[in-house]
Amino acid sequence: MNTRPLKLAATFLIPAMAFGLDEKRIANMFDPQATPADEVVKISILTLLICGAIFAIVAGLLAYIIFKFRRRPGDDAAEPPQVYGSNQIEIAWTVIPLLIVFVLIMVTARVVSAVQNKGLPANALHATVIGHQWWWELRYPELGIVTANELHVPVSSTDGGLPTVLTLQSVDVIHSFWIAQLAGKTDVIPNRDNHMWIDPREPGIYFGNCAEYCGTQHANMLIRVIVHPKAEFDAWVANEKKPAVNDPAVAQGRATFESLSCVNCHAIRGTVAAGAFGPDLTHIMNRQVIASGALTNTPEHLRAWIHDPDQAKPGSLMPAMQLSDAEVDQIVSYLETLK
Ligand code: CUA
């Protein structure tokens, strides 16, 4: 199917809706880059066409009738004849919508079953995505890696690249995981494991967002999927598996960090910091963003974030620790070594 007109329309419409976001964070669902997303786009286009046709017919008839039967000079004020009980019309307006709904149900069921029942290779990569207010914890149980907000996966290609199977969990409320170019939305529900899979065809960065209202910072619960060529992915894995860098040059910063209650919420592998409430910071400097995408990962943003999280992300569950500028500088200099 030729999707170029839709892509063009989306190119103009989506930036208008997503004002304030930089262009690269805009995810265009009409430009799918993985099998589940291909299926979602096909069904979306069909639904859009059907709904568009219904809208055109209803709005067209309405406009025609409003014009044709408008009040004219000399009309008397009496009501026109009222028609009751036309079997033909009633059958038509019952049967036609039923047929349309039936077609949509069948097409949807076919797509849902094709995506869910797809036989995936037994050695596919597994990752667990855990929704928190308001960030994403990412675990790779087989690899012993814990990270946050940026899901790294290998590219799935015809030459043996593997898809990634995601298990979705929530520690608090219902979230929804949506990377528009890779797959449909899947709800992330407390006390329940949901599953989905992706097989991105092209290396690159794919942007997504929590898609279920989950509280104050729902809109800043961004996620990015970083798709690597296989060798690059392996290098990322090898680095993430290492414990945190211990650079003696920032011993003062590390001591400050460890003396504060930061360690009750954040883990830095190989140190006393072992909290699980906030993101794991073991390799934080390898991440592009902090605060689940609210800020890019620069020393200035780290400083501002630690000084007062509420400033960047009002309602954030990370408290302002009332630190002096010197303490914030020490902590940031320590964090900057965690590559
Ligand atoms: Cu999490 Cu909306």
C-alpha cells in the first residue's frame, strides 16, 4: 500500500500536536520499523479510511440538508410532515453499522493473533520493563543488567539478528508502553505480567512515551529504544555488566553521595548504594537523558536536577536534598565518572 500521503500528512500534523518537543522526539506511527508496528499501521489505515468515509457521508448529508431545507422568506412557521416507523430505514441503519463493526472486529482479531502467536526464536533477547511513577526500569535478567529509560536492543535482521521479548510490569499504577514505530501500545499493570515483542529493522533511536495517564508527570515518562548493530550491542552489554568505575579522583564526591540518603533510592553496583526505588546509576553517563527524558544528560542538567528535581519535573518523587552548591558539584563530578 502507498503510505506516502499519510506520511506527509503526519509530518505536518504531528509536530503541530507535539509542540514543545524537539523534532527527533516525534514518533511517527505511520513510519513503522518493526513487524508488530507494520500490522498496527495496516489496521490503522483501514480504520481511518472507514471512519473517514462515514464522516464524509454524514457531514456531507448534513451540510446538504441544512442548505437545501433552510428557512426561506414566505415559509410558514408550521412543522414539516414528520415520518415515523420506516422499516427499511431502520433495517439499513442497523445492518450497515453491524457489518462495518464485524469487518473491523475480524481484521483486528486477525492482527492481534498474528502478532501474539508469532513463533519467536527460543534464544530471543529478554528484557523486563518496569513502570514506575514516572520512569522506566529496564532489566535484562539473562545478562544481569539493570538500567533505566533507554532500552538497548540489537537490530533484528534477516541474517540472524534476534527479536526482543519484553515482559511488562508495574510497581505502582497502570502505565502503558508505547514505541509507535516498533509496536502497538501494551498496558503495564500492577501484579500482572504482560508481554510484547519487537524486531526493529534499522539501527537508530526510537522514541516513545507512557500512554496511560498515571499521575502528575505522565507526560514526562518518556522512553527511547536504542537499536544497535549486533557488535555494538554486545559492546554495550559488556560495559553495562561491569561494576561502577571507582575513580579515586572523585573520592570526595563519592563519599558525599554515600553519606546522603541518595543510597536508599539509587543503586550503584559495587558500592554501598543499593536502593531500588529510583533508577540504577551504575552507568548513568552512558544514558542520553535523565529524569526519564525530561532533561538531556549534561552536567548542568544533572546539577539542576539534583538541586531541585521539582524545577524540571514538578511532582517528581525525588526529593530536593537541600544540598549546598559545593555538595551538588561534588556529587555531579562523581556521577560524571560513571560511564
Ligand atoms: Cu506512566 Cu503515564
